[in-house]
Amino acid sequence: MPRTPPDALASAVIDWFADAARPLPWRAAEVSPWAVLVSEFMLQQTQVARVVPRWEAWIERWPTPAALAAEPPSEAVRAWDRLGYPRRALWLHRAAVEIVERHGGEVPADLDALLALQGVGPYTARAVAAFAFGVRVPVVDTNTRRVIARAVAGQAEPGSPSTARDLAAMSALLPRDDVAARAFNAGAMELGATICTARAPRCEACPIAAKCAWRAAGYPAFSGVKRAGQARFEGSDRQVRGLVMRELRAAHRPVSRSELAPLCADAAQLDRAVATLVADGLAVHENDGYRLPEA
């Protein structure tokens, strides 16, 4: 089967996305770059359905970086609630402070300036540049990698992540027009999230099924090295960390070690979880117990 021209594949995805895009609140035309940045922090390793209500509450309370920066980081951690990976709340608070101090309270559009913000990595910087400012840059997440692996490379799954290789693959497909490039970045992600899913791809509903190299090859099984699955959560240190964070968020005073003891029957595991929270800056140890960071 002849290889599909990149512009034909991109055009098909863009046309499909125009009608199929989920009405996510951070995609609205009137949202600010700050609102987009908040969504990208929250969406890291977290399902969209869990993010939407937390994002809406966050933007209502802190509609600008300055509004968040004016409050202590403990409030950011409390508002993060059970969204998971609470260090993101600390990083987002620190990024807000940096935006106020370095950029006059406005989220920068420049990639290097974005990358210099706390908690902003290559993906987040490119996503904010593309979706908040319309900058023509390739944006690649897990869903995009899977779409490219199947449609272009003819593989059931993408290989091991490689920033250079993944960005080059997306760049080869990215339309030259800025508006079209933004739509294709978002559309490729949406396609991977809703149609070209990892376990049950809905090829009958796919706008690029006729152009897909994996489908044309008869859906060959993946022959590369599979990534390790996520570690068990039940009974893990991560679960215990979450239980401790729940107590610290609920308390507006230091919580003693004895008050934390009922959270975990394994005292060594509880101490280990608490120690890692302190090391991560999510908890502060005082003489009478532990509390959320205030500065």
C-alpha cells in the first residue's frame, strides 16, 4: 500500500476533529493562557473526567497567576484535593509565583520561558505554546504517539518514548499553517483518546482508517518491548501517602504522629510515607506534628 501523504492524513484528522472534539472547558475560545496551563498540569496522568470539576473550581477561585501566588502553597494543595500526584499543586503554585515575578503576571508564550517555570516539562511547554498561543510546534502525548505508531509506522503500539524521535515524527505530519497545526495537534490527541485507544480501537469510526498502515498490514501484533504496567496501588506507599495527605488537608494545625498512626498498621511504612512527603515539600515537620507547607 502506498504511504499516505502527511497532508492528507492531517487534513482527515482536522476535518474529523471539527465535529468530534469533546466540549472540554479549557478548549473554549475565551479561556486564558493561565487556564490552559492549569489544565495541562492537572491532566498529567489523570483522567479528563476527574480534572473537569477540579479545573472549574480552581479557575473560579484563582483566575490569574497572581491570585494563586498571593496565597500560601498549602491552599493549593488543599484545593488539589484527591486529584493525585499532589506535588503538581506545589509546582503550579511555584509556577504562578514565577509568572508574577518574571513575566508581570502573564503566562509567557516563549518555549524557553515556559520551560523555565517550575513543573513545566517539554510536553507541557509545547502544549501551552500551541493551544494557548497558537504557536506552530509539535505536541506529542501518549495518545498521539499511538496514533502515529499505527497510522504511519504500522505498529500496534509505539516503541519506548524518545522526545527527539517523537517530535520528529509529529513534525513530519504537522501542517505549515499555524491554525491547522494547532487543530492537528489537538485532533491527534483526541483521536488517540477516544477512537484509536490502546485496548479497543474503534477502527470503524476512525477518520483515517483507509490511510492507516497498521490496518492495511492486517493489524500485526506488537513485537517490541512492552512497557511495565503500573504498580499495585492498594497497600502501596503511594496509598499511604494519600491517606496522610487527606489528614493534613483537613487539618489547619499540625497533625501529630500518634494521630496519623491509625492510617496504617505498618508503622515503618507510615514513617516512610511521611518522610517522603516531607522530602517532596508536601509536608513540614514541626515539634508537635506535621502540616502542609505555608511558604
